[in-house]
Amino acid sequence: MSATKTQVSVTVSKDGPYVVSGSPPLTKQTIVANADGESLQRQEGKAYDTPARYALCRCGHSHKAPFCDGTHAQISLTAPKRQSARPILRRQPYSTVRPLPF
Ligand code: FES
């Protein structure tokens, strides 16, 4: 038996959506709080039918969320040139970094 692997890729378009190819599954997930009020779990929701290639909204203004409907062009989405590749903990000022609980 041979399994065929499909290459999945996500491309960030300039001032536009995330372009996804390779048919990865897409489901809505909601972060939910436990009995102690901690948001540590995700609740799986709706599964979306997706074509082999699709565009995910990055501007937050699509009327067909989570998919891009082209609205970004009307609101002039201007994304940052480049995100930092440094780990998040190293981007925070020293005083806000808490020690790990172990
Ligand atoms: S990125 Fe296209 S509508 Fe949001």
C-alpha cells in the first residue's frame, strides 16, 4: 500500500489573503475556558468544504469569512512588511516575562 502525500503550502500575498494549497482540512475552532476559567482547550466546530486551493481572509472584513471575498482591496489592507522571526518570549520586555512553572 502506498500513501500519496500532498504538499501543503500557505503563501502570504502582498496586502491580501493567505493563499492555501494542497487541500488541508479547515475547521472552525473556538478557545473555551475550563472550570477554573483557564483558556487551555479548543472546541472543534464547523468543517468547511475546501477546494484544492483557496484564500483565507487576513483583513477581518470578508463577508464570506473565513474565506477572502476581495473586500481587502476596498479597505486598503496594508500588512506589515515583515514579522519578526524571533521567538515571542524574546520580543517582550524583560519585566513582562514570567518564569516557567517548573
Ligand atoms: S483578505 Fe481578502 S477580504 Fe480579507
